[in-house]
Amino acid sequence: MIVVMNKSASSGDINKVKEQIQHLGYKPHNVRFQSSASDANLKQKNQNSGKQIEDLPGVVDILEDSPQEKLSSRNHRKENTLVTVGDVVFGDGNAVMIAGPCAVESRDQVIETAQRVQESGAQVLRGGAFKPRTSPYSFQGLGERGLALLAEARELTGLPIVTEAVDQDSARLVAQYADMIQIGARNMQNFSLLEEVGQLGKPVMLKRGMSATLKETLLSAEYIMSNGCSDVVVCERGIRTFSRHSRNTLDLGFIPAFKAESHLPVIVDPSHASGRHDSVMPLAYAALSVGADGIMVDVHGHPEHAKVDGFQAILPDEFAEMMANLKAIANVLHRNIGSL
């Protein structure tokens, strides 16, 4: 059910509507619609519960979306959503370059990597302070100390930072430091976490689960958006198949299919898709070619000593080479990528 409120409705009017919604057994969410109430080929009158709400002060109309994807679908919003992180924009037709270490390991490591990728044209710094690992004995990240190091790297380079939250407590902590909160593939359907990050007031990067369909991905985005966050960027990072030559299989067909179904920006992570450093660059070129709104790669100065996923990290010099090639491809496609 969608209760359309008058723009002049007071906070008291809104609270009375929320109270009535809760009385009816529903959970209210604040949502700002981009389209008008009358512009909705998917919406129909709610003839049941709405009768108890429509006469309340400030209520304009009672509507109901028939599909489950009420907010993430192109039927809700025809034009592309622009998501701003720092001074970087996702979804404007160009491609955003995100780079950095998979995990923050030390001050020297993260600062050096941030400076190198910034010099080559990266626009956003990635780095994990919290690392959900398959094995409980693997490196789990530096926690808040890692977040502080990322914030220091931002001060030195000007790069906004995106980093992963693994539970509700870490999400609130990440929101204090990061410019964008990442939800990893393992947590794509951690619905309580999705609800939490939707209320934290920060843009969210939602990674597609390793076995998730397009519809399931949209519905996970819906959890975030229905809790107040319209700034969601979806990330394709490979799905699990029978392939043995890579960790996962990068689903390039997901990009145009997702763009047809949703107005949200969609980016590609070729590092976690392949798990192989020698595949990262060609997969990045392919991702740009099929229309990805951004590319995120792992970069490490000494991958042989990396505590997490060193085999998939490319060297800073390789990142510079990749950026030069991506710019050449982008020029042919009449697009831009990177900051240089």
C-alpha cells in the first residue's frame, strides 16, 4: 500500500498515518517518489485497508503497486537514477573507476595504494575493514582501525571510500567513516542488514549474490530502498557455475538485462568474478563495453604477501595500463571513465 501525502502535510499528520498503518498490522516506511501519484501505470486503488486511512489529515490518495519491485523497477522510474558519492556520480552515462586493496592490512599499504590508484585516475577508493570469510581461521579485517586508515587515505587523496558492512553493528560503524556502504554477496539476502543500511543515510553498493537471479537482486535492493535509501548501486561480481578456470563466472549479460528492468546504476567487479589477476583486465574491458556504470578492481602493491585474495589483485602499474586501455575503449563508446 502507498499512502500519498500532501506536500504541506505536517509531521503530526504523517505520524497519525503511520500509527494507523501499524494498527492495521503493516510496517510503515518513508519513501520519496520521483514520479507523481497520477503517473503510475502499475498503481491501482486499494479498496480495503485504505478506507481507514484516506480520511486522515494530509492524505492525498491511497495506492497500491501490483509488482513486488515497487521502487527499483523502471516501471516506477523511467529515467536513470544518479547516485552521488562524494563528488562522483554513478549512472550519468559515464563509468566510475573504483580501486584499492581487497582488505586494509596496514597504514603503509592502504596509503600507498590509494595514492597510486588516484594518480592513475581512480575516482573511489575501495578497501575492506570487515571481511566475511569462508573459513573462520582466515584474516577477518582490522575493524574500526581499518576504517580509520581508509579515512586517512581519503584525507590525503580526496578519494571517497566504499567499504563493506557485515552486520548491523558494523553497518552503523561503517556509516560513521565511509562515503558508501557495501553489502557483500554473502549478505545480499541478509534482510535485517539491508533494512539497517537503508536507514543510515549513506549510498549503498549492493553486490549480487553468487546464486541470485535478477529478480532476487532487485528485491534485495527493494529492502534498502523501502527503508529510505534511494541511492543504491548494484554490483555484478560473478555467479557460481560449473566453471573450474575461474572462481566465479562473470555474467556480462546481467548488465543490459538489469538496465532494462531497473533505473539503478549497475557496476562490475572483475576481480572477485574471476579470482585471477590475469583475467581482471580483459574482463574490465568487456564490462565497459556492455554498458557498466562502473568497474571495481583489487589493487595491491605486493599481492604475494596479501592477507586476502592476493591472487586476484593487480599491481599499481598494471592498473595504470588498464586505465589507459579503458579510456581508449570509452572514447570509442563516447563515454568517459576515471578522473584523468
